[in-house]
Amino acid sequence: MIHAILFGPQASGKGTQSKLLAEALGIPAISTGEMFREQIKRGTGLGKEAEAYMNRGELVPDELTNAIVRDRLSRDDVKKGYVFDGFPRNAVQADALDSLSTINLTLVLTLSDNEIVRRLSGRRVCPNDHIYHTEYKPPRQAGVCDIDGLPLSQRDDETPEAIRVRLRIYRERTTPLIDRYRKQGIPILEIDGSPSIEDVHASVMKAVEAYR
Ligand code: AP5
């Protein structure tokens, strides 16, 4: 059973690849960013609290994040396995995850800063977080989601300052977790995130099959 974490800087393709991997394995992809955006859309108290942090590119406080993950891991569908996208992002969250479940695989997507900027400038999402790119993954009809027909837009947290903050937090607080899992003897599969979506997916599948 796969209990995986997908690491990678902003726009490296975590959302895109975790969905493809989860679909291929028949397990859920769990994105904390997506769960927070869903709360914002529904106008909940949690969404209102998370939104301010997200728009600044900062981490949502650990107690809120760990609580939403604890709740998600209590659902039945994770009994078949899961892949995390965007969690854990710091040591406190990794400690919380250790107390909830046992990770057996980590995947790390790598991408240069130049390509990160290119990916972000073309990213478009629908209100249900289906992800497109104007050049690399265009929808069939410009500005409209292929899956639910809803309008596509840029995310609210894609200001230059928020992007800088997110990349700094990834380097300073999230990348040390990769070493932490390595020291625990958990396989770390590093994957070049720069080829096409299909080629990166093929590399992810090859790495996961080799692990299995
Ligand atoms: P989150 O939504 O997780 O954002 P992120 O980690 O910054 O990552 P992104 O979603 O921006 O990028 P991605 O790697 O998923 O790339 P994507 O597949 O979209 O988090 C947002 C915020 O929520 C955080 O800043 C924080 O405030 C909060 N949050 C979330 N988790 C938290 C936690 N654990 N603790 C505290 N706070 C938390 O791809 C990018 C673009 O590139 C798309 O347009 C896509 O179509 C395109 N693309 C993808 N792959 C390729 C490819 N191979 N070739 C060409 N184009 C590609």
C-alpha cells in the first residue's frame, strides 16, 4: 500500500502529478492547498482564517493544517493508500503526520526558478481546482474547464511577493524534511519536473513501480 508524500517547489507540478498518480493507483490525492481553497470558496471560518495567510504566501498555522489533515485521514478512502501534495511543510506537521500514519515513500519534483515563473504565469484553475496551463496544458475551449465547464482564472495567491515567500518557505522549512525521511530509511525518489506533463508522469510511475 502506498502512503506517499509528493514534495516540490511551487509550480513544480505537485497538483498535476499527484492527481495523475492517484488516479493510476486508485487512491486519493490529498492536497492541503486544495482543501483550504475549498473552505475559502464555501466561506467557512477556517477558509476566512486561511485566506489571509495564503494570499501572503505564508503557511497556514500548523494547528489548523494538522486538524484538517487529521480529519481527512479519518475517512474510509485512505484505507487503500494516499498521496499527499503540499503536506507536511515543516517539522511540526511532519511530527503530526508521524502520529497519524506511516509514510513509506517520498517523491521530490525538481524545477528551476525560470521554469517556475513560466509555469505560474500560464497557470489557470477552475473553482474546483482542475489545473491548466495556457501553453502547456490548454483547455479545449479557452478560459473554460474541460471537466466542469466553469470559468478558469489565475489563483489569488500568485502575486510576485507571495510567490517569493512561498519559494523561501519551501527551501528553508520544507526541504529539510526530505533529509528527515531519508534518515528514517524511507525511499526518496527524485524526479526531474521539467519535461512534459506526460513524461514526468511516466517517470513518476516508473519510480513507483520500481519501489513496489
Ligand atoms: P498549494 O496549493 O499546495 O501551492 P504550492 O505548494 O505553492 O504549489 P502550487 O499549487 O502552486 O504548484 P504545484 O506544484 O501543485 O504545480 P501545478 O501542478 O499547479 O498551497 C497554497 C497555499 O496554501 C500555501 O502557500 C499555504 O498558504 C497554504 N498551504 C497549503 N498546504 C499547507 C500546509 N501543509 N501548511 C500550511 N499552509 C499550507 O502546476 C503548475 C502549472 O504548471 C500549471 O499550470 C500546470 O498545468 C503546469 N504544469 C505542471 N506540470 C507541467 C509540466 N511537466 N510541463 C509543463 N507544464 C506543467
